[in-house]
Amino acid sequence: MFASKKALGNHGERLAEVWYRAAGYTIIGRNIRCGRNEADLLCGSGKTVIIVEVKTRSSKKYGPPLEAIYHRKLLRLASFGQEWIRKHPKFTHWQVDIIGLAFHPQACFGSLDWLPNVAITMPESSLDGQTTYPVRW
């Protein structure tokens, strides 16, 4: 179905972008870097920037896509959010959303799972002194 994992991932990111746009969010961009971290998709809603991690799999043979997102990645996304609002004062809040896409081998599309505003537990020495952020899974 897809020539490579990169093509599969790009397709998933495009679908997530369409989904967020249809839901009324402003799309800031895809594959945005901020410091040493990267967001698959960046959206805006009022004064909140939404950092979206998109995980796409060609099937659920190796488990659901959401199971492939580890705490270390969430910490990087939290760091991205903190740095982004420091550099872009238009935004005063940030949140991390996760989109999991799984395609069925013989279909064009399979399932989309959305986890909005994932809470991320930070070490005591986090960048802004907080220890948790508003995980729902």
C-alpha cells in the first residue's frame, strides 16, 4: 500500500491535518522544529498551541499505534510546548494531542484514535517547575 514507512507517516500526518482543519483548528504547520524537538503537526485554537504527535501503522499486527508512544517522546513534546510559547507570545497555553492511525491491509483507511490534552508527568527539575500537565490513557 505504501512504498516506505516515511510515506506511510506522511500520509498519516496529512490525514491528521485534514481532521484538525475539519474540526475548526488553525493549522500552523507540519514537521515544525523548535529547538531540538519536532512536532508532527502544530495547530492553534485561540491562545492555545496544540502540539500533535501522529503515529501511523499499516496494521494493528504489532499493536495499536498509541502504544508506540513512550514517555520520553511526551517529555520532548512538553519541552517543545514550553519553548514555543516563550518564542511566540501570541500563545499563552500549550497542550499535547496524540493521533493514532491504523490502516487495514485491504482498505484505504482503518481507524483514528484521538487523545486530546494528554497530561505529561515531568521530573521535579522540569523547565517551568511544574510536575504534571493536564495522561488520559
